[in-house]
Amino acid sequence: MNNSFYNDFAARFAAGTLSSLVESFNNQVGKRGFNSARAAYDQALIDELVRRGIDVSAVFDGTTISFAHYVGLDNNSLVIRK
């Protein structure tokens, strides 16, 4: 993973609100392209959510992030929106 990309995304997410982080996640739903910048973006996003104490187990198993569904925030947990 490109540390420069990761550091840039991590700083941006650290300055964001929880609602902006959820919006950033939802903006990735359905996108299929993948490269080092996308990997850094995705990991920095998940890392920031975890750092803030958000349960991300609905979309992240510790290895793989799923962008198959839109999410919402409920009681400090990401939940799949129906």
C-alpha cells in the first residue's frame, strides 16, 4: 500500500465528522475499480472508524472490506441499510 496516499487519506478522515465518514463509505458502494490509491483510501477509512470506536464488523472481517451495501450508523456500529 502506498503510505503517502494512506497518510493523506488518514489525515482527511481524522478531520471529518462521523456522518462524512459514513458518506465516504457509501460513495464506494458499487465501484469496481481498484488500485493502490483505492486500497489506501479504503484502509484509512476503516482505520478511522475503528479509531473512533465504531463497530465495523458488518462490512469488515479483519481482512476484507465489503462495499456491497450502503451503511448507516446505529449505536456506534455500522449497519447495513435495507
